[in-house]
Amino acid sequence: MSIAKRTLSAKEILYRSSLSRSPLYREVARGTLPKPEKKGRANIWSEAEFERWCWDPDNFRADCGQPVQAAAD
């Protein structure tokens, strides 16, 4: 038995994040928002990755799987 991975469309991401399309893809390019996967012509996001970003958007890094810890001064 396989568990289906829940995904979100670009429209759902835009609605949930309150970002417009250009800033959304700018944040993806910077690695500060999860990267989408391609499904045909559509971009889809992992709901789990997006939720992780929602919990701590300032410290999210798409390439490491964990929030970035701030450096102590």
C-alpha cells in the first residue's frame, strides 16, 4: 500500500502565501521557498514542504531540508 503525497497547485500556493506570481518564483529561485515539481505543464508543490515553509519562512532553505539556524553574535 502506498501513501499518496499531497500536492498543491500554483493557484493554491499563491492563495495560501498571499504572494503574487513573480515574487513566488523569485523566492523559489533564491531557495527560500520550496521548489515545485513538474506535472505535465503544471507546477505542483509538496504540501508538506510548503507547510514547513509556512511555519518558518525567514529561516527556510529549500536545499537543506531543515530551517537555517541564525548565527550567534
